[in-house]
Amino acid sequence: MTSLRRHPVAWPLAAALLLALSWAALAPLRYVNHDQLLEIEQGTAARRRNGDQALMLPSAIRLTLGVQDVLLLRNRDTMGHAFGPVLLEPGQDFRLPFEQAGDYAFASSAHGGRQVVVTVVSLPDPGWQRLRWRLAALMHAVRYLKLQPPAAR
């Protein structure tokens, strides 16, 4: 009992954490639309021609059936790019829907011919499955977060 008096903030923090975990496990999964954007940035082809071997796209994409199960390919570059069997002309968008869970590998010219793996998972049930799904989605978003270079001075 004396430890609670020494740390009066501990109970509210523990309650807030328990409330957040309960929400993550039980709240329904909703998105505005089913699209997950994969954008090929302007200048990608020029950077490839100049020998830049950096990955222009993430090497892994995670989709969930019934939540975000359509890969929206967008080409902002001035050159056409292939993504698997799809040839995207400059300024073109293409929606690639997925109807079954699994791993799908696509060669990408924006990746220098390397593969982009699209992992499609089933809609998780409420409870531990949904909590694990939300934590995995958070980790995936953090892993592939695009960091903007510092502005030129």
C-alpha cells in the first residue's frame, strides 16, 4: 500500500494502458476505403539511370482482407514502370485487388527488378488476434516510415 502512495500516477497510467489494449483488441477495423497506396515518386527512373541502388519502394506491403485489400499503384514519375504484370504509364493509377490471404511477389522496375512482397492476411477476430494484428500493423508502419531528407539551405 505504501508503494501506491509513493507513485500516485501509476494507477491512472495502468488503467489507461489497460483501456487502450482493450480498445485495440475489441474495436472494429474500419478504413475510409480499401486502398493501400504504393506511389512511385517523380525522378525514380532518372535516379536508377544514375546508379542509385536505394530502394524506391518498400520491399514488403501488408494488406488485410475486408479492411485494406486493394493495392493502389500510382506512377508520379515521367517514365513508365512495371509492377508485376502491370505497366504503369506516367501519371497512371491502377488498383490491384486481392481476394485471398497469402504472399504475392511482384518484380518492380522502380526497385531495379527486385521483388516487392505483398502479404495479404485474413481479417482478425476480436480479442488477441485483433490486438496482435494492430500491433503488427503498427510495427509495419514504423518499419517502412518514409523519412524526409532535411530541407536544402
